[in-house]
Amino acid sequence: MLNRKAMALVMALVMVLLMAVPAFAQEPAQIAVWVAFGTARLDWTTQKAAQFNAAFPQYNVVVEGGLTYEGLDQKIKLAAEQGTLPGIVQYNEVSTTLARDSGNFKSIADALGDRTEVNGIPANFDDFVAPVKNYYTLDGKFTSMPWNASSAVMFSNMNMLKAAGIETIPATWAEMEAACETIMGQDGHPTYCFTWPNHGWFFEQWLAQQNASMANNDNGRSARANEVAFNSDAGYATLSWLKSMYDKGYLYYGGKKDGDSWDYVDQSFLPGTEVAMAIYSSSDTAYYTNTGKTNGFDVAASRLPYNQDAAGGWTGNIIGGGSLWLVNGLTQKQEDGALTFLMWLTNTENAAEWHQITGYFPVRQSSIDLLSTDGWYDVLDAAGTSQVWKDDAAVQAGKGTSWFGANPNFIVAAQQVADSQSTPATQGAVMGAFPDIRSIVTAATDTVLLTPDADVKAILDQAVADATKLLQEYETLNAP
Amino acid sequence: MSLSTPILIMLAGALAGAGLFYGLNRRSRTALVMGALGGIAGSLLFMVPLNFCMFETERTTLDIILGLILIVVGVLLVVIPLQWLFGRFVERRIAFTGSQAGTFKGTFTPFLLLAPTIVILALFLYYPSLDTFRLSTLLYRLGAKRSAFVCLDNFTALVDPDYLRSVFITLGLSLAIVVLGLSLGLLIATAAYQPVKGARIYRTLLIWPYAVSPVVAGVVFALLFNPAGGIINYVLKNLFGITIPWLNDPTYAPWAVIIASVWKSLGFNILFYIAGLQNIPKDLTEAAAIDGANAIQRFIRVTFPLLSPITFFLIITNMTYAFFDTVGTVVYMTGGAGPLGSTNTLIFRIYQLGVQNNDLGKAAAQSIVLFLMVIGLTVIQFRTTGERVNYGGA
């Protein structure tokens, strides 16, 4: 029997529920993004997420970062085991095969379906620079969203080069040797001529320039790769060149530090007194150019020196860096939100902004075109920029002139990649156990350099045998 | 592999077990039967979980040898405890009834009180240890779609010059760390034990490095040894005019690791030696002095032998430290395997495989080998120098 008290209670409950309904409908979908970056790059991403959340209040993007690529890799593996994956993760380029094989991610093409735009953001994937789009297109489907793309370049201390009478930066291995001879021949020469971080990526770049693949089956692009192939003539030539430069005292090698030897290059090149040239990744163009200026010398970026004796000369270079992957199994709203964020973060203006504060080259052709005009500052400002961008000295200094005109170092990587011929070698390898194989290459390079009278061929053959074993183990455990 | 192999193995096990029991007990058929049963159980202990995989036709001699070793170990593992139990029961050397002072009256109280500890130990120590055995027979990568059973391949792959080199490097590093750590520790402890002003402060300061983790020691010494900006090379250059490529040269990199590890363990050694020195009764040294022994003779004949329990303890602890804890130092100083793999210790291999590459099968196999190695060394240690330790007074 419903008395008054009960009626009042029921009415109150109904009122509360009715009030809550709009709240439920408006609660923004949570999208967590895991990236590897820390410091300024993480700040940029966080600020951009805030900008996105303000423009799309139905979504709430939260960014987490501050790890190395390997650390983030671990975190993702553990989260996959526990079922706590976020909405979007970043993987570096060598983990592409692992990400694809894991089944934890949905390709962008599948998520987009037949749509041409999501939440008002057009899906203009053809605007992506071709090598970048091709790297992350697997089995004919556009799989992950390219975000930070780099290529191998060389930074030269122009003060030192000019003091030795060298006006043009060496472009080939022979020119490097000649330049080093000149530089090291004069009085008061720097301690070393050039340096490079012993990281397997550079070996892959040199191979790609000589149109040599890392693995079989067209570098894993026409069928799954199950054998490695880097003990080719090109691999032998690369390690022999490095060894001869090291033996002559031109090359400064700080140690392999298990592939994390970028610090040795920073410490030797950036003070400006020890080393004349540094082979490095274009991802730190901003850092190197600005630090050089602070330390009193001009830094000029140029393309990675290539083997002039290779059949066909210079074929092209591969990209490096990472991409963003969309996690499988999200709710429809979360997935749309994640897809929107991915497309918005890599739109023309944001890609241009990202390039300016890092040095990762702009992944969109429209971004490159925008930055070549004089009015880029106002366009970006109108679209909404991050505090990191507003605080960047080079950005403020370049207002009103063509960005690439005022900062020629920044276009080198993009041009190098754009000029590359598209062959399986330059498209980059798609193979399992790639991070481990890179470690094997790094260790082999270390052995070649540090062993006096090294038998380069034997060391390379052993490395290939070890790498093939690992690749075949990967295939046993992961092939579909 | 036909059905005959397991039957042969069980027969061999039965014979071995029966023979052992009969020989040890000189008893009747009960002993024989128990021995035979124990032998069968022992021989099957390792073979059944592995499904006799190492005797299959395409396996190498090494696999078969390992299989035979496992059978022998299995038989021993079952027969020896069985023999102990058998002996106790038959000769009634322990009374399982009757209460003595200090024992619990109820049957379940002790187990209830032990339960929390046992649960935690079981979950976090025993279960992972047993799982290691399971993992060592698999090809297992974290994040892979599936795992593959590879029998003893992870173990046979270790019979290889590269792994042997790691064994030598590890043994060499450990020997250096133990010898240097103990001798320096004793020297400094003796000096710090002298009745000088402020001795207490010195002792506290000397013990401090012990509080630091091996990783921090690695980072600090990596900076000190840095070829470009490190203090050590700066001093060497200005005083002696030499430059040593500490972290880049395969001959010097292990020494850099040794120096960093000895520095870190010095605090521990000094602490224990000072405590040991305090426990030496003064009248012994005085008596020796009266008898005409000088300082060095007093040290060698009186002090050092009385410190032998501490020395023995420190050798074991330092050895454990050198085998296991130095992985942090190695990772942060020489970036892992070091120049030309000169600091590629056994524990670093396990860290690289298990933590960095997530190759858990191989890491588990190497862990088991390292574990057996350290147990073996400890047993040898107890058998040889353990005999010469004098506990307590004269």
C-alpha cells in the first residue's frame, strides 16, 4: 500500500535519476594516450590535448609519457596481458611488426571505414609525405598514424670546416675521408673529425642508400620476412668504411652503451671544440642548431654521406621515429574520439607546429608548403598553438619570413626523404624481432671497431646467423 | 622413441634405488622394495613433465647426456630423503609424540601462526621458482601469441664458447671483488679501530657507501671514469701523464666495474670487521705481546684467525653480491656487455634476456644454471674453508 512517505521517496528518486540522465549523456569519453616523450615534447602533447578537449568537449584526452621507447614497450606488453590498454599508444618504427602481429590494435583504415571525415576533420591521407605513408601501410591498409618522423642527417661545425678551408660539406664517403684528412692535417685540429652514435638505425640507413635490404621477401613487404640479409656487399662496405675511419683516428667512437650512445655524440660535438661533424637524427635539429648557436658556432645540417661506389649511386634513405596506434576493443564513442584526436594532432597546422619545436620533419606536404610561405606564423597562431611553441626562440625570431628560408637545417631531412626512390630497401624493413636484431647489428659494429684487424666478413656472417635464429623464433611464436 | 626407452629408464631407476637402499640398510625385502619404488619415482621425476623429450630420435648426444644426468639427479633426490625417513622410522630416533618445553600443545596452532608467512613465500618465492623450471623448457616471449615447447634446448644452447667466456668473466670479477673487498675492508677496519680522536665519526663515514645501491655506484663511477670529463683520468693525466680508456677498453672495463663494486661493498665489510675486532678479547693480544710478538705477528697469529668466522661470512656474502647485485653497476657503467663483451656477466645476460628482451624461456634456463653454480660454489666454500673456521674464543 503506497502511503505518502513512499510516494515522496519514489518521486525524489525519479527526480534524481532524471537530473542525472543529462549528466550521463554529457560525460566525456575518456581517451588515454601513452607516448614515450618527456620534457618539452610531452608538454607540447599535453597542451595540445587540452586544446583538443576544449574544442571537443565530448572527449577527454589524457596524455602520459616520460619513458624510453623500450620502457613504453614494456608498459604496453604488461597492460595487454592485464587488459588495461589505453586508447592510443606510440610505438617506434621497429616495433611496427610486433604491433601488427599482437592483435591489440585496429588499423586506421578499418576504424575509418567508408567515412571521409570524422567529427568535421577530413581524412586527407594522401597529403602525407609518400615514404612516411608507405612505411606505415601494411598489407595494403593504412595501419598507424605517422607522428614523429625523422631521417639520418649530418650536423657540421661550420666554423671548424671553414677554418680548414672546406666550404661545401662532404656528401660521399670519399669526400668525408678527404675532408677529414684536411681537417686533421692542420695545426690545432680538433681531437676527432666526426662521430656517430652506434645505433643499428644508421646501419640500416647506409644499406638503404646502397639499395640493399635488411631482410628477405622484399624487406618483408611482399611476404613475411624469415631470413635476414644484411651480410651483403653493402653491409660489408659500410662496416669496412667505418673501421677504416676509426683506424685512421678520424672517427670518435664513445662506446655502444647498448644502443643508447647518443649522449656520447652530444658530449663530444656540442661543446664545439672536440669534433667537427656529427652524424645524427634529424629529430634533434632544433636542439643541435640552437645549442651550437649558444656555444658560439654555426651548425649546418646536410644529408647522410653515402657510398659513391654503390651500383646506382644514392638510392634513398628510410624514415625513423614512431607512430601512433589505435587500440582495439574501445567503445564506439572512444574509438571515434581517439580517431578524431589522431587526425587532428597530425593535421596541417599541428604537424607544422610539431616540426618547428622538434626537428621531426613535417609529415604532411601541406605543412611543408605552409612553412615555405611567409605568413605561417599568423596561420598557426589563428589555429591555436601551444605554450611550448609560443616560447620557442627560433619560432619567434622567424616570424614573417619563410621558415625553411630562415632555418635551412630543418628542410634537409624532408628533402632527403622526398627525393628518395621508392624501393623495398628504402621503404624500410618489416620483420619480427627487429629491436633485437638492431641490438645484434650494434654489437657487431662495436666488435668490428674495437677489435684490431677485425674480420668484418666473419663478424657480419655471425651476426646474420644470430639474427636469423631470433627471427625464426619470432615467427614460431607470432606468425598467424 | 619407442615405448622401450621409458621402460628402460624406470628399470634402471628401480635397480639403482634398490641397490642404494639395500646397500645402506642391509635389511630385508622392505628396504629393497622401497628402494626400487623410490628409484622408479626418482627416475620419472624429471622425465614425466618433460615427456622424455630428450630421447627422441632427432636429438643430439648433448640432449641425451643431459637427460641421463637428470635421471640420476632425480633418483638421488628421491632416494636420499627416503633413506633418511626410513632410517628415522625404523630406528625410531625421533619421537613424534610427547611434548617438550617450547613446543606448541595444539596440532594446528603452529601452522596457523606460520600461515601468513607461508602464503606470502609460496606466492612470491616458491611459485615463481617452480614456474622458472617450467619456463626454462619453453620458448616464451612476453607479448607473443603463443609459446613453444623446446625440451632442453635452452640449456644445450649454453654449451657454447660465448657463455663459457661469460662464466670466466663472472668468476674473475667475483674473485677480484671478494679478495680486494675483504683485504681493503680489513685494512681500513684495523686502521679505523685504532683509538684515535674522532674514530667514531670515521667509522660512520666509512660505512656510508653501503647504503648506496649498486646502480648509484655504477652511475657515480661512470662519471668519475668518463674519458672526457672524469676526475680519475684528469688526475692520472696530471700526475702520471697517462690516459686510461676505462670504459672503452676490454682490458680496463672489468676493472672499472670491480673498483665501483668494491667501493660499494667496503662499507659492509668494514662494518663487520670492526664488530669482529671489538669481539677479540684484549688479553689474548696482550699475552702475545708479552711473549714477544710484534704487531704483524700479533695480527697474523691472533687477530686474523679469531676473525675467521667473520671472514667466512663475508666471503659468502661478497660472493653473492658479486654474482647477483653487480648487474646494476654493469648496466649503468659499461652499458651492459661492455666493450667487446668484456663485462658480460652471467647475471647481466639474464637481465638482458629477461627484462630487456622479455625472452623469458632462455632467461629462466640461465637463471637455473646460475643458481646451481652459486649453490655449488657455496657448498665448496663450506667444505673447504668452513672447516678451518674457529668459532668462539681460543
